[in-house]
Amino acid sequence: MHDMPTPNSAAIEPLKVACASCNLRELCLPVGLNASELDQLDGLVAKRRAVPRGEHLFRNGERFEALYAVRTGFFKTCVGSEDGRDQVTGFQMAGELLGLDGISSDHHHCDAVALEDSSVCVIPYTQLEGLSREFSVLQHQFHKIMSREIVRDHGVMLLLGNMRAEERLAAFLLNLTQRLQARGFSASSLVLRMTREEIGSYLGLKLETVSRAFSKFQEDGVLDVKQRQITVLDQPALQRLVSNAAC
Amino acid sequence: MHDMPTPNSAAIEPLKVACASCNLRELCLPVGLNASELDQLDGLVAKRRAVPRGEHLFRNGERFEALYAVRTGFFKTCVGSEDGRDQVTGFQMAGELLGLDGISSDHHHCDAVALEDSSVCVIPYTQLEGLSREFSVLQHQFHKIMSREIVRDHGVMLLLGNMRAEERLAAFLLNLTQRLQARGFSASSLVLRMTREEIGSYLGLKLETVSRAFSKFQEDGVLDVKQRQITVLDQPALQRLVSNAAC
DNA sequence: CGAGTCTTTGATTATCTTCAAATCCCGTGG
DNA sequence: CCACGGGATTTGAAGATAATCAAAGACTCG
């Protein structure tokens, strides 16, 4: 036994990470907290965990103990149908919370997988409940995050229920660029961390259909597509596709 | 002006309704509370509101003030795409909570419409946050309800993304009968409160497709369909359809 | 009883999936 | 440094599923 994290399992780092100095604090759980409250939250978020690309942060059925805030990297969550094939339910980037589904039954209801080398803050759930009984701002922020997830899911249901392939892909790309922009990245240039198949699973499409939609956007001069390197050339065109959905 | 509720607007009844004596307390927010806690929750849930069939309980964009627990009746919630057509995101029956989407931004993000004459308990949200800071059991129960909604939504995403028409309808009917059974109704006989179009909107299908799926189930002896009166004749067949989905 | 809504059913069409094969790309090891 | 291997992506052709269009029939509510 030695101190190095084993290369093939998610390493636990007992490293202290201060929410107070985290550049994600305006996107994450600490929104609105004052200095003293931040300090107490930091006492709770004592652990960080590294998750190498391709590894699970947690699996469907595992006991739920903590929420995870993405610090760096990129995740997908998927639920599995009983026979094996699965549905990607979301992609999570820095500042977003993973594991909310686990509260309902003390067990996780989906898999969370890192799509690139990532690290997360571990937020022990019982302690979070305790602290949010003390600080109404934290309580409210936590509730807002859960509610936002519900609103997001309803948006995905609208997408899956009413939109056609190209409209779905347009909505997906706009959503991604918006979130990247909120984190200081370009609104027009992005590198996809997921495969066509994972995009397809999220959008309720087969990978070939996703690929064809990308090609169509390329032909139409809406996107420049170089494998996973995407440049948005005509954002209004994407917007129009989404707005005119289900006409 | 007179005391009668106006027939075309949801009436406000200042009637005291005791959670403590409500036969839904094992399905609703009060789960796990002791007598004294129940009493305090009752102090908060002071109002009941009647919503006639076809009326809105709240609308997309309205200010969010309170959650609503369905006391009697049946609701649908829908989100609208920008152009007009909308997606039903859920059907709610007795003991289920409406309005959770509103927490995220202090405004409702969907419409809630009564599908039959209904009544709800009004739960002022700020007060609920206050009380759940005092009672950890209430707090946890509330979190579980939000988390359960997220898990449910992920299930719908799986349905919309991976299942074919008949599989979707089977999953829908099994879900309905399970919830009705939990409320003491028959697991094999039910009256649909929604139109084929509303079912279709929820399932991402057109009303004709829903109708054809019902006819197919009737032919195959899986269901007896008399308009909205449905009898499940072969529940295992429905289960198989759902389990084998996306093979 | 009648109007209007809801539902069913048939025929045709659009969209997406499936199957298949070629190509691209990245990391690895020689 | 370059060739190789395997996963990822693109593209084409054929087939399946659900949408659309259309019309008739059934039920509900006033």
C-alpha cells in the first residue's frame, strides 16, 4: 500500500477545498451565503474526489450518502431500462450537482460517469440537511437547485415529445453553449465531450441520425463540424429551429 | 357581491383542514411527523381551494407563492413550447404535490389544470421552508418528494427516448394503476380522466396513435376498452411490454 | 334531442431506424 | 517516426414506425 491514488479507481483526496475561494461559488451551492455561512459549508465539504475518464462516480442501486458538486470535468448520468439499454438523462459540467435522485430512497437511481478526467466536491447529505436547517439562504438555494433540475427535466420532456431530430440537436447545442458561456467560455465554439451515441441517447435518437443532423447543419452553413470540435456559425438559425418546434 | 364562489373562478375556502385527520397523510407531506409536528403543519396549511374541471390552478409565468397538495380530483401539468403547442409533463392525483417547478425562479414554469372538479390544500412556501428548518423529518420528507419527482421525470425521459408507442402506453397504464392501487382503488379497473390527446401529449404520441394502441390491446385481449373505462385483463402482458422495451 | 367534442379507423406520407460498408482518427507499440 | 488496430463517425439504401390527412361514428352535456 502506498499513498498514490490507484490509477484505475476514483481516488479520494483528503484535501481541503474552500468554497469561499472556489471560482464556481456563484454557480454552485454557496450562492448567496455570507462569509460565516460559507465557512461552515466549507467545514462540511471536506473531501474532494478525482474521477478519471470513463469511471463511475456512483452507480444505480448504490447507497446514497452524499451529493457531488462538479469541480472540474464533465459527467453524464444514465438510467437503465431493465433489459440493458440505457438513456442518458443529463450531462453535468463544473458547478452542477450530481446525486439529487438518490434522496428519494437512500439509493442512487442512475449511473454517473466521468466523460473526461474530473474532480468533484463531496457533500455529505445528512450534514447538508443539518446546515440548511440553520441557514435559510443555503436551504433556499438547495431547493432552487432541485427545482431547477425538475424544470430542466420538463424541458427535456418537451424536446423528446414534440421536436424532430434537427430541432432536438439545435436545442441541445444551444443549451450547451449557454452553460459554457455562463462559465466564461465562448458561446460559439465548443468541444463535445460525448460521443454521437451518447448525444443520441440523451435526445432519443440513434447515433446515425445525430450524425446526419450534424452533416445537415454543416451543409446549411449553420455549424462547422470537425469531429467533436463544433463552431456555431449561425446561432439565430439554431434558435429559429427550436422556437418553431412542433409547428 | 355575495358569498358564493363565482362559478368560473377557483373558489377560496377559508375552511380549516386538518392534515392530522386527512386520509392522505401517509402519501403526502406529513409522512413521518409526530402529533405535535402535524399540528404545526396544520397551522400552516390553513386554506383549501376548489378548482372546477377545466380551470387552472396556476399558470406558467405567475408568481410562485405556494405549493398545492391534491386533496381530491385530478390534474395535469403542461409546459408550452414558444409557439403554442404544449407538452403534458404529468398527471397528479390525491396526495401529490403541485408547483415544485416554481421554486427555481419564484415563478411557475408550467400550467396546472384540473381534469375533474378538484380541491387542493394551499401550502405557503415560505412558511413551509420555515417549518422544515424546525422539523428535520418534515424537511427530509419534502426533499424526498422533490427527489422522487426528479426520478419520475427520468423515467419519463427513458420512456420518451427508448420506447415504442405500445410500450409507452403500457408503461403509462401500469403507472396509473399502481398509483390508484396505493390509494385503495382497484389495480385492474380505472376510468381515465384525460383525453387521448392529453395521453398522447404526455407520451410523445399523436392522439390517433394512442387510439390505435388501445385498439391493439383490446384485440390482443390485454385490455377491455370502453371509451375511458379501462379494464386490465392481462397485466403480465403489459409488464412484459415495458420490461422488453428497447430490445 | 342536437351540437360539439372525442374517438376510431383507413390510406398515405414523412421521419427515423436499421443494416451495411467505407472512412477517419487517436493512441499504442514497434 | 510511422504503421497498426479499434473505436467513432459518416454515408447510403431499404424498411419500420408513427404522423398526417380524411371521414365516419360515439358519447356527453346542455
